[in-house]
Amino acid sequence: MYSEIFLRLEPIGLERVASAVRAAGHEVRLLDLQIFGHADYYRELVDFAPHAVGFSLNYLANVPEVLDLAKETKRRRPGCFVFAGGHSGSFIAEELLEHAAGALDALVRGEGEAITPRLLEAVGDPRLATLPGVVTPDGAGPAPTMLDDIDRFPPARDLTRRRHKYFIGVLDPCASAELTRGCPWDCSFCSAWTFYGRSYRKASPEAAAEDLARIAEPNVFLVDDVAFIHPEHGFAIGHELEKRNVRKQYYLETRCDVLLRNREVFEYWRRLGLHYMFLGLEALDEDALRLHRKRVTPGDNFKALEVARELGFTVAVNIIADPDWDERRFAIVREWALSVPEIVHLTVATPYPGTEIWHTEARRLTTLDYRLFDVQHAVLPTRLPLQRFYEELVATQAVINRKHLGLTALREVAGLAARLALRGQTNFLRMLWKFGSVYNRDRQYADHLRPVRYQMRPPAAVATKPGPRDLFVHRPTMNVGGPEMAPHTPRRSSR
Ligand code: B12
Ligand code: SF4
């Protein structure tokens, strides 16, 4: 739903895997199904006749689509080696192989750059099932290994076609880049830290600047989970960009406390072209922030918003709506959202495999339909009747529409929209009118009534809270600059 309106961004993870596979001597094509249809994919299967097909499964909601495509691929090209990888896929590898019923030959857990060339080399060899991070119907290898250096394998952006389709809001067209990987915090609802074993790695300033300099688009989305945790890294990249005369507009995501602590680096990047930022606010009250283990106070959050305004950033924030909310709670958030200049997004609290709340959330899931795990649907029991919940949710989200979309927005940015349209860039312009057709109470409710062909495996009941190491995909053996870099020492595992 999100990507139907506000943005469509390039699959930078897949581009990095493609880069590694190409470096190993393979011929590679990449098809982004956010842009192309299934018919295009089937045509590609005939034209290109690949020996192997790998699907990216970063999002849980895409599981049924990928399973169907894998099955159809095997039917059309029985000799083709079919595999999948990516964020969500890494947490549910065995379950996916079971659903695929032979259509998926392997699942790759964790980062794909180092292991995918080895996987392709091992096709047809029983040793396939012994590779780190690889899971096959015949067994699983040891835990995945981490890339020693994230400068290797810069994204193969030349492989993505129709790049003018990538945009986020007014940044149209927009490319993506990665300056750091991982997150040293440990919020209970998030799997970014569990995927990377709470590690945090940085690109060298030179390689990061070189990569940004190679980008043809005038705008860049920085995909880092939390930008500029280490201000000196941000400054060093900035200096390299200045040396190379790179001038772009940037969008990034960060935490409120990081903005407060490292204000100077954001101020510096403002001069380099950073205009838009996303702050993970998550909640307005202390209790909810504690529950999310966000490790910030509402006071810090509000102060960060003031700083961002002072520095002249356009800011989007997110609030997590709990299915337990009643009309009063929605009304409070709505009132607040209307009173601030920021773009306020609302997502629904969702326990995802790989998060701590997947194991500890005591409420039973009301659905096992992967497609509803997109933080826009309620998968836990709602206090309000479900239809009423969606009514309140959509009414609250509609504040965005009132303040930042439609005619209001067009009046403010008519010049820009016209300039983009003249260049054939219409993603932003179209976005302004889509809200009503996408965010719709009846549509969201009806999504629950669709027949479910693939059922998720529900979380096993656990007696004790899982420790961090039980949740990790990557288990860093070396010191990769992780937990000790976070402002709080990690809590010990409960075991
Ligand atoms: C950038 C980002 C976005 C971008 C999307 C960019 C894109 N086109 O994919 C935007 C802002 C659009 C976005 C939106 C959303 N996102 Co997001 N996003 C991220 C973020 C911060 C970084 C992803 C990234 O680019 N990483 C850098 C690249 C290099 O890594 P990577 O993609 O993971 O790829 C590596 C591996 O996964 C693997 N790999 C990937 N693909 C493949 C394929 C094969 C074959 C192989 C072998 C390996 C492999 O190898 C790659 C290289 O090492 C992640 C958090 C995270 N750290 O993963 C959340 C994250 C993936 N997003 C999340 C969510 C919830 C969403 C939204 C639903 C939020 C919303 N408000 O609606 C939407 C849904 C969008 C959609 N398409 O449906 C959740 C995922 C939840 C889930 N389990 O499904 C995450 C984990 C964040 C979180 N806090 O929990 N997101
Ligand atoms: S700070 Fe952000 S990326 Fe890191 S664990 Fe919390 S929500 Fe996830």
C-alpha cells in the first residue's frame, strides 16, 4: 500500500547480490516486479533462458507471490535452479521450503553477496546444503557469514531498467545508496538488528562518495537504518563528496536522539543537499516508548522535531498504532498530527518473525495470511470491531492527505510538479491524487476475507523471553563495531 502512493525505490540489496554474481563471471539480469508484471517475467524466462533464478524476499507480505512465481518457474523451466533470499526470507527459511513443495531449491539466509556465487557454483553438488546460510530440502549449512567489507560489490544499478519509475515524494526520480549497514539498538518490534546480529559496519568514505558520484539521478534515498550514528563518518563522506563536486538532494532515516546528539553533521549535510528525513518517533507517550524499547523519551523526540525544523528539514515521522487503540487514542494522535508541520505516518503494530515481539506478544494472531503483514493491516485482535478500527486508522492517516497531498500540496509545489511533468517525471504528480483509492476502510477490511492459500507458521509458545542470540540471523564472531557503539550496553540474554 505504501509503495502504491508515496514511493517506489530500487532493490539495492538485489543489485548488490547481482554485482557479486556478475563479478564471479555469470551473466545476470534483474527484473523489478514493483515495475514489471508477471507477463514480463515469463517473457524473460524464455528470452534469457536463465540457468538460475533468485527471488528477493525482503518483505513478508510478498511471500505468496514469490511462492507462486517459483512454482510457475519450475513448471516452465524444470531444469532451472530456483532460490530466494532477503530479509524476511532469512527468518522463515524452512517454512518457505515447505510451502514451495520442491519449487525452491534453496533459501539463502543473511547477506547475499559472499554466498550467492558459492551457491551457484555448488548447484548439483550435495555440498550445497553445507554452505553457510544455505538451507535446502536436504538440510541446512552453518550460520551465515558476514561480508568482511561492505565496499565490495557496489550496487549494479545498470541492471535495473525503467529507473525513472524510482521516486520518493518530490524526489522524483530517486536512486538509493547505502553508507552503513546494521543497527546497534534493539527495539522490540524491529528485525533490522536481529538480522545483522546487532552489528554496525561502515562503508569507507571514499567508496561511499565514489558510489554516490556514479549515480545519474539528481536525488538519493539513503537506505541506512539509522543515519549518522558516528558523526565523523558522515563528515568524512561529505568531504569526499565535496572533493568530487557531487551535488544531489538526499533523504535519510535516523533516530531522534542521534539527531540531537549529532546535530552538526546533519547541519553540514543540509548544506550538501539533505532536505528530507524520516524520524522513527513510534509513540507520543513514555509507556509505549518503553514497550517498544526505543530508549528515548517523548521529550527527546519533541526536541528533535524542533531541531529538524530549525535546520529547515522536511520531516516525516511514524507513529505505531496498537490494535488495542480505541476512538480516544486515535483522536489524540489525529489532533497531534494536525498540530505539527511534519508528515505523520501511522503503521499498525505487527509482530514479524525475527522480532522479539514475535515471541513475546501474548495476544494471538488473528490471521496467518502473509499478505496482511505489511504494517497497514491489523494481525492482532482489535479492541474496536475490525471495520471500525480501519475507519479510525484511515481517518487518522487521512490527515496526511489533508495536509500534504491533493490540492493543498499542488498549490505549494505547482512549479516543481510542472517542471517534473515537462521532463516526463510524473510519479510525484500522480502520488498527490492516489490516497483515497489506496487507503480505504472497506478495501483493508475486505483484504481479511480473501482465501488464504499459504498459512504462516505461528510462533511457538516460549516459556522465557528469547535472548538476542536466539533471534540473530548473523552471529558476529568478530568485533564489527556493534553493540558497544550503541549508547546503552546490551542487556544480557535471559538465559
Ligand atoms: C530501505 C528500506 C525500505 C525502503 C525500500 C527499498 C526497497 N526498494 O526495497 C522503503 C522506504 C520503500 C521501505 C518501505 C517499507 N518497509 Co522497509 N526497510 C528498508 C530497510 C531500512 C533497508 C533495506 C535495504 O535496502 N538494506 C540494504 C540492502 C543492501 O540490504 P537488503 O535489501 O536486506 O539485501 C541484502 C540481504 O537481504 C540479501 N538479499 C536481498 N535480496 C536477496 C535476494 C537473493 C536471491 C539473495 C540470495 C539474497 C538477497 O542480500 C542483500 C545484500 O547483503 C530495511 C531494514 C533493514 N536493515 O533491512 C527495512 C525493512 C525491510 N522494511 C520493513 C517494512 C515493515 C517496510 C514497510 C512495510 C513499512 C511501511 N511503512 O509500510 C514498507 C513496505 C514497502 C514494500 N515494498 O512493500 C521491515 C520488514 C518487515 C518484514 N519482515 O516484512 C524492515 C526490516 C524494517 C524493520 N524495522 O523491521 N523500506
Ligand atoms: S533504532 Fe530503528 S533500526 Fe534500530 S532497532 Fe530500533 S527501529 Fe530498528
